[in-house]
Amino acid sequence: NAGVTQTPKFRVLKTGQSMTLLCAQDMNHEYMYWYRQDPGMGLRLIHYSVGEGTTAKGEVPDGYNVSRLKKQNFLLGLESAAPSQTSVYFCASSSVEGSTDTQYFGPGTRLTVL
Amino acid sequence: AQSVTQLGSHVSVSEGALVLLRCNYSSSVPPYLFWYVQYPNQGLQLLLKYTSAATLVKGINGFEAEFKKSETSFHLTKPSAHMSDAAEYFCAVGAGYALNFGKGTSLLVTP
């Protein structure tokens, strides 16, 4: 079991460029999440999904879009990157609601927007 | 809204000393509470969770936490710190479908 994997591990973008972060899990989990981690801010929820084909906004969704076309994959897109989106992005998954049970985290993607 | 506050962004202990990381919660409903640990350049992994079954919760690597409703606290403890415990620790509360995290406490263990 690879668990939760994230691609890429590092990326540098220029302001205005677009990119997609890929999250994949092999645990057959229904729920998947995207968080961002900034120094002194903890982790903040960007978007989440409660099943294939469904997505919902979290605490800080502006500037991001997501898709869950396959149960095992959860994509996070930045259409026009801004320096404020420089952060470390973590994907997580859980078998039941992540508010009541364990979430499994990927290793993170470190994104820098110049 | 459910939220947690972690007291102290940095905590330093000597190897072998007691570890105490503080977390207070705010919740309008009986909370689900978690402690996660993040080692350098890694993702988060679950240390322990409180789901109302028992107020004293034991986790991995010798950590435990006690849920105290009267104090709205869920502090994390370990009797004897090890060098390998140096990491960032996050308290979190269940909110909606996901978690609200505290800002984290960085634990430094000195020889």
C-alpha cells in the first residue's frame, strides 16, 4: 500500500501561471481533502470531497478548483497563480467523515509562486 | 463553530523530561479531538484521538491525552521525552466533514 501520494513534490511558478496538483490514494477511501499549511497558521481546508463526482468548498477556497472524477484521485488546480498561494499543500483521505476518524496525509507539495 | 487553541508555539524540553503540550477547544457539540504529529518534511500522522469512549486516550510512541470537559482541554503528555519526539504537533477538532487545526506547537528536545 502506497497510502496517499502527491505529485509533484516541489514546484515553482510565475504569477499568472496555472498548474494541477494530483493526489492519489489506494485505500478505497470515500473522503478526500486538500489543505494548505502556512507558517504559524496550522492547516486550513481548501476543498474536500465526500465521494466520486462530488466536491465542496472549505475554509479558504478562493483561487482554487478541484475535481474528483475517479474515487482514488483528487485534483487541485490553480488557474492563475498568485504569490499568496505560496504554501505547502497536503492531501488527505479518510474512510468515514474526517471529522470523526483518522485522516491519512500525503507527504505534501511545496509550491512557490514568484 | 468548533475550534482549538494551542498554547505555546514552541516548547523546549530536556531528553527524559516530561512533555506537556497544551490544547483548549471550543465546541457547541460534544467534540471529536485529535493530536497529529508532523516530522520534518513529512505529512501529518495521527498520534491519538478522543471520540467520547474514554477521557484518557493513549496513542502511539508513549503519548497520551486527557479530555477535561470542565476545563475544555485536551493536553498531550509524555512522561519522558526522547530525541526522536522533536517535531511539530497539531491539535484538531472535528468540524463538518473535516478538521479545524490549531496553529501547531514545535517541540524541541535537547540532550
